[in-house]
Amino acid sequence: MLLESLRQQVLEANQEIARRGLAPHTFGNASGIDRSGAQPLVVIKPSGVDYATLTTADLVITDLEGNIIEGRLRHSSDLDTHTLLYREFPQIGGIVHTHSEFATSWAQACRPIPCLGTTHADYFHGAVPITEPLTAEEVSSGYVRNTGAVIVRRFRSEDLDPIAVPGVLVAGHAPFTWGKTPAEAVEHADVLEYIARLAFRAVLLNSAVEPIPGHVSEHHYQRKHGPKATYGQR
């Protein structure tokens, strides 16, 4: 089999989605990309296959245009979103799409998640952005591809760094997260769900709650991710 190591990483990422309760039933998917060769290759979950029975042999390998290189099953229906994000965000190595409860609630409310506390600031450099809703033309001309396009458009319009902001809410749909590896993409999906839950409760407790001061959020982000980061072990 091609890309056995990456297959294992992607299998484990998909299993973690289910284990952490981020995608009920067969909702959601994880993928990874190998950029080491002349042709970048994507490993992604097959469509509709239960996480509990998924194996490395079930995973599908495609190129960045969505052409199947190896695999006997039909690839995830979200493939075109993944491949577009890999093309546009060359820094990332793994993508996760979930329908986790609280993050999806913010997406359905078409609201970004403001940075209300330091837990948020530790992982996201600013608010978790929300895309614009897809137009009727975008849906009819290529819904899945244009889901990726509205994500990229939001990041370009706000000059957001996809490494500093490792996720997004697709309006009326659900979240996508990413990272340098499939495992990191799952971690960001889990964190996003946690901060979405915290933000929901904060707004419920105080409808006039404001984002924390910029100097506080900046301090917390930089202590984990900045050039002089002090969090964790060297």
C-alpha cells in the first residue's frame, strides 16, 4: 500500500474524532497530505464508513485534483474542500471536519466565536471566523469545492494566518480545523468544541460579555506560540 505511515496517522485521526465525540454516526472526516514527492498525495476517509470498522486499507489516496490514486471505496464527499484547502494553505498537513455540537451551533447561528477567555487565546489568535453563506450559484456550480473557496476567501479578506487561526466555522454547516499533522488537526477540533461550549455558556450567563482585552489574549497566544514561548518543555 502507498503511504503506509500517513495512512496510519489518518486512521488514528479518524478514530479520535469518534472517540472524542466530535462526529456522531459517520459524520465528519480526517485527512492528511504527503508533500514529499513530485506529486502531493492526500489520504482521506471513505464516505459513510463507520469509524469503528475503519482500517488503513479502507482509506482513499487522491492527488490534489481529486483523482483517485489508490483505493477501492468512494472517497469522502468533502474531498474537494480538503484538496482546495491543501492547495491554498501549503503550511498545513492535516484537516478535520466535524459536526461537534457547540461549534456547529455557532456555525448554524452564523456567528464567529469571540475570544472571551484565555483558553481560547491559547489556541486561536483572535476570534474563530465564520464564512459567508454560499450563494445559490456556488451551491449549484460546486458545493463542496466552493465550501473550501468561502473558507479561503474569509482568510484572505481578513489577512488571517491559517497556522495562527487553525479552524473556521462554515455558515449554516459546521467547523473545519487543520494542523501541521492529522493528529494536530484533531486536537484543534477538540479544542474548538471546548471553547465553543465555554463561549456559549459565557454568552448565556452574560449577554453583554466582551472579548478579553487584546493585551491579555496576545500574551496567552504568544506564550504558547511566539518566538519566546514559555509554555511546555523545550
